[in-house]
Amino acid sequence: MPDLTAIAATADQMAMGALAQLRARGLRCPDDVSVIGCNDIWPSRDTWPPLTTVHLPLAEAGRHALRLGIAALAGEVTRDHLPVHLVVRESTGPARR
């Protein structure tokens, strides 16, 4: 396996699976490998170590998608962005070489 320093998952559930696989292989998070997820689902804070994640407000994401769809149908171009933020917990640390 190449020298892996971090795993960035597209969903917290995938990141939780990565945490379990790292543990099964005797690797420590974040000492050996950092892990980050996306969605900030409530179990993310209860993993070991607690999962660093990107908070995505799902209800707002739905409303935002609807607004973008309506704007596109009207021929409008918008550059709106969804308000996301990083929730730093204990599953990430400095990169090691």
C-alpha cells in the first residue's frame, strides 16, 4: 500500500467505514491517517475518534437546488453557493511523511 496520509470521503458513512478498516489494520487515526467525511450526520461526533466533516445543511441544500432549477428554467444564471463549513474534530491532524 502506498504511503497514505489522509482519506477524504464523500459521505460520513463512508468515512466511518474507513475508520473501521484503519483500526482493523492496526492503523491509528489521525496519527497514521487522517479521515474526513461530508454531511455532518449526528453519529459523526460519536465515532472514535470523533469525525472531522463538512457540514452540509441538507434542508437548505434542497431549497437551494429548487431555486437553481427554477432560475435555470427561466434562463437565469446564478452563482449562488450553499453555505457549508468545516467541523474540525479529532480524526484529522498534520500530514506525516
